[in-house]
Amino acid sequence: MRTTTAQTRRPTDGPRQWWALAGFAAAVFAAAALGSLAVSGAATEYATLDRPGWAPPSWLFGPVWTALYVMIALTGWLAWRRAGFGPALVAWVVQLVLNAAWTPLFFGAGWYGLAFTEVTLLWLAIGGTVLLFRRVSTLAAVLLLPYWAWVTFAATLNFSIWRLNG
């Protein structure tokens, strides 16, 4: 018995894949928006903090996070295309939720110590996501590495600000 293309097509193929990419982008946008809506005047607050000399200017965060959010959405989509919904995407969702939670803790509440604990959990969640993605999509895992590196830097900056302003 011959199988037809429709019978061998994976559910992650065809037009559905583009709707899924839009869904991953929307999820990342929602996480970024929730984080930023919880605070106003983050750039002003950042400027008033005692910061280490190596702290970047506030204007740098927007472009960096924009690029990272594009990669985060793409990585979720790539992993979904390879493995569908499963443990790798659960880890992806967890890191996204933790990502959204950091800004309100740091800027909204000014809880620098709790924000550092939270960003440490985010760092671990990204690491777990990288490991799980590596099993299903090497490209997805590699595309998360700049995000992981930036969160490493952000955690170090968070810790320094906590110590300087605590």
C-alpha cells in the first residue's frame, strides 16, 4: 500500500508551521510586554542607581533584547517543528515566564536581591532549555546561547547593583 504525501506529512509541516511561528512570536512579545508594562520609567530608575563602571548605558538594552526575543521565538518554533510539544517546550515556557517576571521585581518593586535570585533561576532554566533543545534541534540550542550569555551578564549586573544599592 502506498502512502500519500498527506499521510506522511508531519503536523508541523505546511501552512500550520507559519501560524505556529506567529504564535511563538506572540508568546515572546506577550512576555516582553508583561514585563515592561509592569514598570514605567525603567531607564530613569536605572540612571539613578549606583552601578559598576562596566554597566552599559540604558539605550543598549532595547536593541539587545529585541534581537534576543526574536531568537527566543525562533528557537521555540524550531524545537516545536522537530519534536512537537514536549519537555523541551515546557522548559522553553518556564524560561519565558521567568524572563517576564524579572523586570517587575527589579524595576517595579526594587527588590534587587529577589530579582537576583529570580534571574539565577532564569539562568538555570535557560541552561536546561539549551540541553533539552540540543536533543531535538542543534540550531535551536545554539540560537539560545547569546540569550544565555546576556542573562549571565545581566545576573552579574543585577548582583552588583544589589550590592551597591542594598
